[in-house]
Amino acid sequence: MKGILFYQLFETQSSTYTYLIADRETKEAAIIDPVWETVDRDLKLIRELNVHLTYILETHIHADHISGADEIRKNTLAQTAVSALAGIECADIPLEDGQELTLGNKIIKAIATPGHTNACMSFFFEGMVFTGDSLLIGGTGRTDFQEGSATTLYESITQKLFSLPEDTRVYPGHDYHGRTTTTIALEKKSNPRIGGDRSKEEFRKIMRELKLETPKKMHLAVPANLACGKLEPVRVMNPQTISGIPTVSNGEVFEKIGKVKIIDVRFPGEFYGVLGHIPTARLVTLGSEFTRFLEAGDRFEEIVFVCRSGKRSNQATEESIRLGYKFTASMAGGMLNWNERLLPKESEE
């Protein structure tokens, strides 16, 4: 790719692609659809390339992950840009259809492609188009929430994206099968949802019959992304910081059983032993098993850690925070104090 820098980056939990593009000569750069969990990776790459981040471009208001826009903006002088139809007050540049952004000696063109949501925007740059969740590889985005419309998406793809040069490389916002790119020509010909001679009515029927589950993070992601990725905590628990560690009382844990995830980090013999365990608690022993649990988990899930006396649960809370968890806490006093207060427990003893 002559004259430009291009990096395609992947976030595994939501299978989201983030893109970094830059004018090689001027070193002006833009990042497209950054994810909160991988902000450190993205900032590290920006520093290593010695580029000046000018824009943070959002293809739409994401429902399956929280944007890294706010964190990246705090660490750079970049401006956030998103469709004006999203109505986001914190966006520096509310984009209109056809608006052009100068990136060094190059041009990024915004193309309104609503349908997945009412405020989707694709970006055309140097023979590439970044389509977000509008056009995917062999598929399209869903249209059943956030003012989505199958009719509108069909028109956006067939009338706008399929009008681009056929050799245009398509880079989507997601892929769940390890694929990285396609072309306009290939999608026009063989996309099973919308390619070939697929009619608007056929496409609408396909979309009606998808019956997809609601994204797990939607309740957090949409409000946060309407604030440019700034997460306003909404917690079930009300932890107090003791010696630098978020801590909750056993009384509060008792009141919130069933409303918050409880992870017991003791050994199995302790969990099932005389002290028992809290009803609904899950056993994840501190150590390699616990580290794997954290690495695979949702950084925005609210979790209370429990052990015998509170020492190991403090360690668990500290480790979770190091790995980017936002809403974790240690239960003070552990199961010793829980038993002293005669709170309900389960045991095989």
C-alpha cells in the first residue's frame, strides 16, 4: 500500500477489528473503532510508529463492546468523529454523508450507510472501505435494534457500497471465522444475504428470521458509547476502599446474593468443607485456574471475591484490577466471619 501505513488489529472477546491508517509521509494517523480492552495495545503501536493520531473514527454506536475512544483521546490530541445522526455531544466532529477529512496528503471520505443502526458510517480511504457492521464478509450486520432497518441497510449496501470500484478492499468491523478482508466485487457476486440477484424483499425476510440474541454488553456498551466510550459506573455493590482494595461487607454480599457474581478462590476441600460456601458462589481457585478465568472474562462484570479470611480474596481483587477489571471487590472477613454471623451457607460436611 504505497504512501500509507495500514494495520488491522483484532479484539478476541467481541471479535472486533480495529484499524490504524496513516499517511506515510506526514505521519498523520487515524484509528477506526478502537476497543476499551485493547487501548494499551493501540497506544503502544501509535508510539512505536511515531505517528500523530489525528482522528478517532467510529463507524457506529457499538452494542457489543465499549469503545476505547475516550481513553485514547485522553492520551492523544485526536478528535473523535461519528455520524451526526448519533447525536453525541462529546464527539468533536459530527459527520455528514460525503464529508471528507484530510489525513496528511490523503483524504478519508465518510459514507453514510445506515441500517444496522440509524447512524452507521463507512469510511473510504485509498482504495479501501471500512464498513463497520454494515457489510461483513459473506454477511451483513443485524437490523433488529438501535433503530435498525433491513430496508435501509439493503439500500445502503446496494446503492452506496456496491457502487464503489469493484476492486475496493472491504474491511469489516467484525469477523467470527478468521477472515480479514474481501472485495466489493466478491460481495456483490456471492454474499449469501445480499449478493447476486437478491431482492429487497428476500433480504428483509432473511433478516426477520435471524432471531439473534441481544449482545451481552449492550446494557453497558450503548450508554458508554453514547458518551464516546466513557463508562459511568452502575454498581450493585457499594465497595469501600480499605488499604487500596475495594472491599464489601458480608452483610452487603448476603443482601445481594443472586444479583452479583460471587467467586470463591479457595481450594475445593475448603469450599465443600466445614466453613461451606455462599449460595450461588462459584469455585475458581486462586492460581493458574483463576488467571485463566480472568483472562477470558468480561472486564465490566461486577464480581465479589471470597476466601477463608479475606487475604486471598484481596489478592484476587488486586489481580483482577491489574488485568483491567472495573467492578471487582473483596469480601471482608471471608467465610470465617460469614459463619460467625450465622449467614446461610452450603456445605457437604
